[in-house]
Amino acid sequence: VIYVITPSKPGPTQKADLTRLASTLRQVPALHWIVIEDQPAPTALVAALLERSGMRNSYSHLAVQSEAVSAGPRYKTARGVEQRNLGIAHLRELVSAAAAAAAQLKRSPQRPGDQQGESETSAPEGVVYFADDDNTYDLRVFEEMRFTQHVSVWPVGIVGGLMYEGPVVDLATRRVVRWHVGWKKQRQFPIDMAGFAIHARNFINTPGELLSRSSPRGYLESHLLARFVRQLAQLEPKADLCSTILVWHTRTEAPDLSQEEAHPSDPLVEV
Amino acid sequence: VIYVITPSKPGPTQKADLTRLASTLRQVPALHWIVIEDQPAPTALVAALLERSGMRNSYSHLAVQSEAVSAGPRYKTARGVEQRNLGIAHLRELVSAAAAAAAQLKRSPQRPGDQQGESETSAPEGVVYFADDDNTYDLRVFEEMRFTQHVSVWPVGIVGGLMYEGPVVDLATRRVVRWHVGWKKQRQFPIDMAGFAIHARNFINTPGELLSRSSPRGYLESHLLARFVRQLAQLEPKADLCSTILVWHTRTEAPDLSQEEAHPSDPLVEV
Ligand SMILES: O=c1ccn([C@@H]2O[C@H](COP(=O)(O)OP(=O)(O)O)[C@@H](O)[C@H]2O)c(=O)[nH]1
Ligand SMILES: O=c1ccn([C@@H]2O[C@H](COP(=O)(O)OP(=O)(O)O)[C@@H](O)[C@H]2O)c(=O)[nH]1
Ligand SMILES: [Mn+2]
Ligand SMILES: [Mn+2]
């Protein structure tokens, strides 16, 4: 199973962004979508969208409001921190429940060839991916990440002031050896959220809040990966040894709403 | 059949925009996608994307470069004019060929109950929709437009300085009676390209170039609809009598590529 964790901020393009993301994710088999709104409570807008999305029961709908940013300008602080942390807490519950259910199945006497009382739970299964609501995903990126053993990586289009940012792979050893990156090059793992997936086991074995509000913008990913990865050689390069772009860090333009004052839209129409 | 006409301009987000549009359109049954690049000739990038898209043979790939804009600033002139006109010319061929094939089937002696030599061609079938590459489409909008008799209309989210622009329907008569609009209100049909569909028959019955380079920005739609519609009452309101938003005029933010000079990306990597 691929667990996709998506923080989602309220705003005029939220429904549009989630609509096209849902339209992509609904086509991916064995995917569970965890959507965490930046709100005090889940909204009816997102609940209805998920209900209609064709994801059937393969989603969770949560909410937590971002803490007020006390110091420094907003653009310098990381986004979606509390939301992703809540998503990770929920993911741990889902993965543990699935592992317990798998162990139960193993112990069940109805099943032939079972080894009774062998273990309380099975090994955690699944892969975790953090998918922002306004990025663009080629369906193939999910088939790449599905076979992640530990931590897999691939390039991301249109990010960090470049056409793409990404791992550079040595073709002889097939290992990541450095990074193509311009912005904040001093980061240990200079990679966008959209450029890696992590085996679910890691989130079970490493408890606590894995993302911190005090990480500066651009450092969330690096700090998270540093928990699980010591050397570049541990990274599993995907997408044709990191030579194909399968995800883009697109951003939806902030809308012009300058006519609303003179010609207010019907607030009962959900946009 | 729904014929979707999409002009597409080269640029750093073109592949991302077409990727997510293809991901939506591939899920719509009985849809033929006509993509017209703003280029002297079709590119390998778009050809490969369409090939992979899962649209199978239900697409056409064309190209025509926009004329240089001689007078006035670029933002004042309409976009995608030559591309949509070429798309319409191609559409006419597709529709005529389909009508001829249907007539052929009718005349065929293998088919019981046929009336031989009745007519050279069948009536043109199909509905035409102009879908820009960076808009957001709810899959339901295609099922709404599919049953267009003449010209159907519905509201569009995030456009014209408003949360949504759209037809206002009188609930007693179920007819369009006016428009909710702020920007360029004086237009006869103040509606975005994404907010209407037209029966294919109209494009066969009205020859020539239907869009003009001399239409000011925002007037392409109005001038096109004025060819086919005399009174508001002729319009067929869709999407719950124009009360539900099923399409959004989102725009993809222009990317920051400021690091490319210092850290050039590999030009062989297609983004
Ligand atoms: O205050 C915020 C800002 C952003 N987000 C979400 O966090 C993710 C990353 O935000 P954004 O796309 O604005 O970041 P950027 O494009 O700059 O990486 C998106 O899924 C947003 O919906 C959030 O939950 N709260
Ligand atoms: O010079 C241009 C500008 C735009 N387009 C295409 O025309 C449509 C409308 O353009 P755009 O999205 O920039 O317009 P807006 O969002 O302002 O309506 C899109 O599908 C573009 O890819 C084009 O073919 N040539
Ligand atoms: Mn984003
Ligand atoms: Mn557009």
C-alpha cells in the first residue's frame, strides 16, 4: 500500500487543487490517501469532495490548525508541519492495525499451513509519500515508489529556482553520488518533499514528531531524511536512475478577486 | 463524442499542465482530444506525452504558431486564436468523416432495415468543448456537456476577478436570464471558454475561421457564441441550473528559474 500524506490549506483554489489531485490518485491501485486540513476541524467541503472522489474507503480525513508563527516572516518558515505530523501519527495507527490484522490472519486455524502463536504482529508493510495538493504527478511515479525498500529518491521538476532538482546517480555503481541543486545547497539532503518515499517501517520504528516547526523553510525534508539515512549510497534511485521527471512542483497562481467587492458572488455557491 | 480542443503554449510548465489534463481526460469515455501546439510543428515532447497518456487513438496532435502581435500590449490580445481555429478545421474533418461512415453503415446491405441511398451523409454528431491546458476540470463536467443540443452553459470558478462567473438561471422558467460577472460586463456573452459547449453541427453549418485575432482579450467567447445564439433563452443551463462549479480557471504560476544560470540543468532531461 502507498500511504499518501497531503496537507491542505484553505483558500480559493483549495477545491480545484484537491479535485485534480483526487482525479489522479483515484487511478492508482492500493493507495490510501491521508488528507489533513489546516483547520480546527475537517470541513464539509473536503469531506464531500473525498466522498465523491472515487477513492472509496481508501482515504482518511483529518484536520489540525497550524500554530501561529511567532518570529520571522511567514515565507521563511516551513509549511504543513503540524498537518504532516498528524498524518504520520494516523499512518502509524493504520500500519499497526494492518500488521495486527495480517498476524491474526496468519494465526487463524481456518488457514492451512499456519504457524500458531508465532508472533503478535506482522512486519509493517507500505510506503509513505508526502504529496502537496498543488504539485503535478505523473501516474508512473506511484509505480516507481511502490517498491521502496528503505528510502527511494527521484528528481522533481520546476523547483528551487531550477528546471529540476534531483539526485545525480553514478551509472557504474547505480548509486546516488551528489545532487543537482541551486537553492540552499548546504542542506544534507537537498530534496523537495515530492522527491522521495520512505518505507512505512521507519515511521513505526522511530516514534515521536518527525517534523519540527523550528526547521527553516527547505530543511523539513533534510531533517526528516537524516533520521533514516546516513549515507547517500543507502538511497534507492528511481525514475530511470533519476533521469526522468515524473513529478513537478507546480504552484497554482493566487487568484485575482478584485471584482468581488463590487459584484459579490453568492456565498452559497461552493467554489 | 466530446471533441475537446486544447491550445498549448511551449514553456517550462507545459508538460506538467498537459500531464494532469491528460490524467483527467483519459478517464472520460467517448472523448476525442485535439491538442494544437503553439509551434511551427508538433513537438516530440507532446507527441510522446499523448502516446503514453492512455488516450489510445482518441486524440489528434497538431501545431500552428501564433501570429506576431503587431499592435498593443500582449496581455490585451486574445490567446490561442490560431490554434483553436486550426482545431476547429480539424474537427470539421473528423465530424464529416464520422457522418460519412455512419451513412455508409446505414446503406450497407448487411444491416437489416436500412433505407438504401437515402442520404450521402448522416447528421453531424458530437459536442465541442474548448479546454485550456491549465484549467481544472471535475470529471462530472463532461457528463453535463455530453447531452448538449445546441449550446450549453455553466459557471466557471476563479475567473474575471470573481470567485466564479456564470449564467444566472430563473428557477421558474429554467432559462438563463442574466450573468454574474464583474469584468467587461458589456460583452453580449460574458463567459469564459471553459463555461460552454457547442453541438458539432454548428461548426459544420458555419464555415470559415470562427475566432479572430482582432477580438480583444475576453471577447473571443462572446463573438463565437454570437454566431450561434440570438437570445439567452436558447442557452441550455447545466450543472444544477448553473449552481454547481465543475470547472476552475486556475493558472499555473510562472516558475522561478533564477538558479539556472549558476547551476544549469541538463538540457537532455525533459521537464
Ligand atoms: O499554512 C499552510 C501552508 C501550506 N499548507 C499545505 O502545505 C503544502 C505545501 O504548501 P505550499 O504548496 O504553499 O508550499 P510550496 O508550494 O511553497 O512548497 C500544501 O499541500 C499546502 O496546502 C498548509 O497546510 N498550511
Ligand atoms: O501565446 C499563447 C498563449 C496561450 N496559449 C494557450 O491558450 C490557452 C489560454 O492561454 P492562458 O492559459 O495563458 O490564458 P488565461 O489563463 O489567461 O485565460 C492555453 O491552453 C495556452 O496554452 C497559446 O497557445 N499561445
Ligand atoms: Mn506547493
Ligand atoms: Mn489559463
